[in-house]
Amino acid sequence: MPLVLDLVLLAAGVVLWQRASSEGDDVWSLFLRGLAVIDLVVITIGNGALWIELPLLILALALPSVAQLEQRRR
């Protein structure tokens, strides 16, 4: 079971990295890439910190894109 969970978290990190690559704002892209790197570090080093990582990863994947934020302003 831990291997499946690690693979899901690894996939979430890859999704965050790809989402960061498609963003137009450099700061937002850097923030998302930082979250992806933290995700990968926690997967490889900290095996017991999933209760911290899972809610933060769900929050990171739920963040709106810069384009959506700009559309809300208009």
C-alpha cells in the first residue's frame, strides 16, 4: 500500500510541475515548482509525514491558475 501511495504522490508532483510549466506568470510558476520539489523531497526522505503532505498537496492542486484569477478581476 505505501508504494501505491508514493506513486500517487509522485504523480501529483509531476502534475504540479506540468501545471507550473503552462503558467504565464513567472512567480506563480516558481511557486508551483517549489511545491512540486517539496513534494518529491518529502516522498523520498520523509516517509512518516503524509499527514502533513496530503492536505497541502490537495490544496496546491486546487489553487486557481493566474488566468482564472485575472478573469475574475474583469
